[in-house]
Amino acid sequence: MLTQSTYSTQITNAIEQAQFPTDPPKLYDPIRYILGLSGKRIRPLLVMLGADLFAFDDMESTIPAALAVEYFHNFSLIHDDIMDEAPLRRGAQTVHKKWSVNVAILSGDALLVKAYEEIARCAPAKIPALLKVFNRMALEVCEGQQKDMDFETEDSVAEADYISMIRAKTSVLLGGALQMGAILANANEQEQDLLFQFGVNLGIAFQLQDDILDVYGNPENFGKQVGGDILCDKKTILRIHLQQLVDVQDAAVLDNLVNELDAETKIETTKKLYAKYGVRSIAEQLKDHYAELAYNALETIPVGDQQKMALRDLAQNLMVRTY
């Protein structure tokens, strides 16, 4: 069992050593660019940790599956940035801003093909099972993105629908990455499912915490503009519960905030409404619920405590962020 940092180094080295054609440059240069932007690379790491959990003795053979997950994740980021009209990704220009929308679409598509090429490099006997998980995961991410865009034009969103959206858009990629590692390590279907549930519920808890941090986080620790979700009227778990709880008078105030041009006024007024109706506490309890589901799933997997340590540490690092 190697250390988490060792696996991260192996993933980074594999990405840096990946061979992409040079022609046409506008197809492959954007791929090198997006992969070169420094990110946490949690998802490919989860593939390796999923195999490590079961004391797999050929960790080098998990790297292609890890790369497939990382390539897919970056493909989705390229396309998400186009849909969101985002100017920056990880502090640098997004692909569609640096080149063009058409270039970004095509290079993203090519990166998805490269993900499948990596799966084809895995042990032949494991490829059907890996493809089943990968394809289900990829399709659900697309479904989640569509739901997220649909929410932008809806007046209100139910909590269950929001959880379903973040599960698909964000969390199944974590669970799927772990399950792919478990497949490579010859885990049985029950063990695979428990590990998948650990990743999915951890991902939901992480996103709910992200919603909370957007309002109450320290920008130096959070790494994003505090109140950004409020300014763009995003339907986070806090906003969803506020809309369900406000009285008629405060509902009018909330509606008027959509047209509020002063950022500070919009953020502070919304925070006062959050405090009045106790929505932060509701969101915290929901986050804790999904975190507990994640930890319970991990504890149920029949392997030794020592083998679970890396995943426990990773989950702790993801969930314990300073407000």
C-alpha cells in the first residue's frame, strides 16, 4: 500500500507523459492546455484508492482507468465552461476564450475519445465492466448538467430534485471512479456498490458544503468569491429552503433582489433572510446526513481499518474546510 501522494505523483507523471498528436494543433493544443492547468485531480486518484482499498498488487495497471476518468472530467469542464460562458478555469483562460467555442467543442469531443482509448488499455477481461460503469457515469453527468440548466428557468426547485441534480452532475463521477478501481482490484459486486455509495454520498455532502461556504466561507480558504451564488441567483440548497419558508412579505423582498444591482446589498439582504429562517442550519444538517451515509458505507466494506485509512483521510480533507 503506497501513500496517497505517491499515487498523485504517478497520475501527474502519466498526464505529463501522455502523447497527443501535434496536427491539427487547434485540436490537440487545447487538450494539452486544459490538462496542464493545475487541479487537485481527485477523481483519478479515487480510481487508484478504490483499487488500493482491496490491497490490489498491480497498482500501475490502474493508471489508464485513472486517466480515462481525468480525461472525461476535463472534457466535461470544457463543455460546461462554454454553456456557463465562463471566462476562467483554475485561474486561467477557459479553452473557448483562449481559442474559440468551435475549437473548444471539438477538442472536448476529442478528449472524450481519448478517455475511451485509455479504457481500452486496461486488462481485457475488465473492460466490459469498466465500460458499463464509465458509460453510466458519463450519461448521468450529462443528465445532471441538463437538470442544472433547467433549474435556471424554473421559479422554484424541490430539495429532492436538487439532490438528484448534484448527485448526477457531480457525485456519480466520484462514485464511478472508486467503483472502477474496485473492479480492477477484483472486488465483488456488493463491495463495488458500497464503495460507489461512499463516493456518491460524499460528493453530495461536499456540494452541499460548497453551497454553505459560498455564503459563509472565508474567501482566502474557500478560493472563490463569497456570495457568488447569491449574485447570480443560483438555486442552491440555501436558496431552495428559503423560498419554501419565507412569508409573503419576505417573498416579495426576495423577488425584488433579482433586480438588485448593488452586490453588497444583495448579498447582505439575502444573508439576513437566511438567518431569519434558519436555512444554514437546515443545510448543515443535510450535509451531515449525507456525510454520515458515506462513512457508513465505507465502514460496511469488509476490509481492514488500515486499508480504509486513505479514503477516510481524503474524505476528512474534503469535508473539513474552514469557514
